[in-house]
Amino acid sequence: MKTKKEYTKTQNLSRIALGAMLVTAGIGHLTFSRKEFQAQVPDWVPVDKDTTVLLSGVAEIALGLSIAALKKERKTTGVVAASFFAAVFPGNISQYKNRRDGFGLDTDNKRLARLFFQPVLMGWALWSSGALQSKK
């Protein structure tokens, strides 16, 4: 099992950057990007779109703070972050399928390209947290 000193500087900076990105996105859910995020909520979600965006924003802020600050639990928070990115992926698919504009994704090609970024986020969370390293 890796100790604190065995995480690379790049991993630590990357983990903190991911946390900051999540906090910023979460704040956007609650404020300046609220309508944009509503475009990603699938119609089948049984909760009002605005409520869904607000709740996911709070979750994103908590997750961002956790992944950046909880050093002893970094692998767990990395797995939770990757799981979160997987859980919201249906919203990206819905945005593409229903041709909903949001965040400058105003063409089918742009919305399709966005789908390929979600696995990158998942990998970022797992790598930067050390969750991908094997146990020794």
C-alpha cells in the first residue's frame, strides 16, 4: 500500500486540480450555470430538473473538497469521484440524444465529443487518487 510520500507530485497536483474543478462546477450548479446543467438532466429522472441540479451541485462541492483534502482517504474518494462521473454520464447521453444545447455544445458533433470526455474524468479521478496502483 502506498504511503503519503509515494504519491507523485503530479498525482497530488492533479488530484487537487480535480477537486477545484469539481467545486467550481458545483458552484456553477447552484449559481451561474444552473440552466446549462438542467439541459443535461434526462427526462426520466423522477425529480424536478432544478432540484436535481441543485442536489448534484451540493454533491459535487462535497466531493471536490473531499478529493482535494482527505489525504488518508484519497483512494476511496477517487473511486467515489469516478463513480459519480459514471453516474452522471446518462445525462450527457440524454443531452446528445435529445439535442439539447448547453455549455456551448450546440451541435451533434460537439455533444458526441463530450461523451468521450467522461471516461477521461473517471481515469483522472482514479489515477490522481492512487486508486489505480496495485497493492503490494
